[in-house]
Amino acid sequence: MASKILDKYGNSVEQLSLVPSSGGVYDVIKNGTLIYSKKKQGRFPELEEIYELLES
């Protein structure tokens, strides 16, 4: 998913980090704000869903 985000947004992405974790954690953070949490939603996000959240 990270490579697809970088392909779509290119240099407009200031920082993109992948942080391995245990327990099924998958968080997406934009400008220091959590915009998606797999733990809270109970499912892995769809790529288009992440695009929408990043653009909002």
C-alpha cells in the first residue's frame, strides 16, 4: 500500500513510515492525526478508502 500511495502522491508526501507491530495494528496517520485504525475499525482498509481519507 505504501508504494501505491507514493506512486499516486509523489513528492507531495512529506513523510511516510511503516512501523511493524504486533496484534494486528495498522494505523494511518496524516499530519500527526490518526485517520484510520485497523484495531478500531476491525478490518484492513481498502486503498481507495485511504486515498479518500488522505485527501479530506
